[in-house]
Amino acid sequence: MAFRRRTKSYPLFSQEFVIHNHADIGFCLVLCVLIGLMFEVTAKTAFLFILPQYNVSVPTADGETVHYHYGPKDLVTVLFYIFITIILHAVVQEYILDKISKRLHLSKVKHSKFNESGQLVVFHLSSVIWCFYVVVTEGYLTNPRSLWEDYPHVYLPFQVKFFYLCQLAYWLHALPELYFQKVRKEEIPRQLQYICLYLVHIAGAYLLNLSRLGLVLLLLQYSAEFLFHTARLCYFADENNEKLFNAWAAAFGVTRLSILTLAVLAIGFGLARVENQAFDPEKGNFNTLLCRLCMLLLVCAAQAWLMWRFIHSQLRHWREHWSEQSAKRRVPAAPRLAARLIKRESGYHENGVVKAENGTSTRTKKLKSP
């Protein structure tokens, strides 16, 4: 299964070989795990890669339901889905983004940003749909108190745990993709910043048993990011189209305010009223005053940093816009040369003498005196 058409052959396991064939290598590893399901000896190990582990039967009013909690074996599952994500990344790049970018004829800088936004649009759209489905089916939107009631939320439904594992796999796969996609050195620090921010917040919500609150916050964040990257793709297609950026700017401020409000409401007020307030990592309980303050400090610092970057970028954009407008006004208009009206005598010139149309000279003849 080849994702790219190659005209050059590289030495086996060389740097260029790995870069150009990383999706094929990942596909071979995934195929080996799937083949392991066919044999009884290796099936148990193969299921360890594919399915979430640590399932527990929890009694309910309707019977028993299977829930999950986290553990060290989740790292193996995340590793498997990292390779799945690398394959999907290569498919989107090869069969969608590369074909569109060839028609747009973008520069190297715009081409790199176009690929970044194209990948994130696909990811954010699928994550928003998936996250919204989970939040609605689990009843977190209709009952906001469920975000902090019955804490700690140690036992998770299958779809909640699988969602978090896939989210961690995607953002972890983004780290080697910086090398595989040959991202410019100037872009690496910026991309590392938001990759690490997502990993810290998603892993923190998963490990601190705040999965319900994390789902709602991710839904808000991904919706705003989807709008931003969609606006950037539209801008690359038509540089005069900046209407979506205005919509994103409004949604960005609302999203920051909503995330801060929900975090303070759930962590600062909701968890503070829960009866079980003790630090017990074995039971997954981190509901102490110090832990709550650290959680709120992390969320507020991240939102303040994002808002500061947004304001800084908007001010820079406005300065560039006004400088362009003032430069256009200062350029003087080219003076128009007045058309010179040349009065020509009737007739035509012959040997420096103006002749009339009938061939006679136009000079007045002197009359000879008699």
C-alpha cells in the first residue's frame, strides 16, 4: 500500500527513506497487529493494542454495565492508535490536500500553513461531531451538575475512554509529524506550544478524573478552532475573503469566557461542595483545596495566554492594515498633461512653403503698380 508516488529510491532505513515511507511503515505495523487476531496464541496480545483495557462491571438499576478506568496498559493502546493516526494523516495529505494545493499555486510559507489548517479542519470537525454525540448521549448538557457530582469519576463509559485515548494518540502523533512533514524551523516552536497545551489539558482531565468537564471544554475549544482553520483555508483560496475571520474573532472571545466560566463553576464551586474532599490517588480522588487551585490556575493561565496572543495578533493586523491605507493616500496622483491644441493652417507643406489644397501658395500676392 503506497501513499506517495516516488521517482527516487533511497537507501534502506535512511533518513529520507523513513520520511517518505513512514505511512507505509506504520501500515505494516498495524497490519501485523491485525494478523495477530487470527491466531489464538497472539490474539490476547493483539487485543491489548486494539481495545481499551481495565473493564469493570458496574451494577445499575437495569442490570450491569461495563465501565473502564485508566492504567499503564493504556499506553499500549495509545501507541497503536498513533500509527492509525499517522496512516490517516498521510491519506488526507495525499488524496485531498496535495490535489487542492496544486491548483492554488501557493508559496512555500502559505503551502505549509495550508497543509496544517487542512489537517486540523478534518480533525476538529470529526472531534466536534464525536464529542457532541458523547456529551448528548451521556446527558452532560442536559444536567450540568453531573460535571462535578459523584466525583471522582473513576469509571468511564466505553465511548468516553475511547475518545480520550484517540485524542491523546492524535496529539502525540503530531510530534513526529513535525519531522515527517519537514516543517520549517520558524514554525516548530509555535506548533509545539499548542500541541503541548492540548496534551497537558487532555491528559490532566483524564488522569484527574475530570473527564466530563474535559469533554465539554474540548467541545467549545474545538468548535472555535474549526472555525479559525476553515477561515484560513478560505483565505488561501481567495485573499479577499476575510468574513470568516471576523466570525472567528467573535467566537474566540465567547469561547474563552465560556471555558473560564465553566471551569470556575465546576472546579471552584462544584467540587468545593462535594462531601468527599480528600487526597487519595489510589481511589482517584484529588479533590483538595490545593489541587483545585492548581487546576484553576492552569486553566486561567492558558486562557489568558491565548487571549493575549489573540489581542497581539489583532493589533498587529490592524497596524499593517492602516499602514497600507496611509501609504496609498500619501502616493500623489500622476499629473495629467494638458492637451496642447495645435493650430494648423489649412493646406499642406511643400519645400517649407504652405500650399493650398488646389496647389497654389497661401501667401498673399503683391499687386504690381501700373
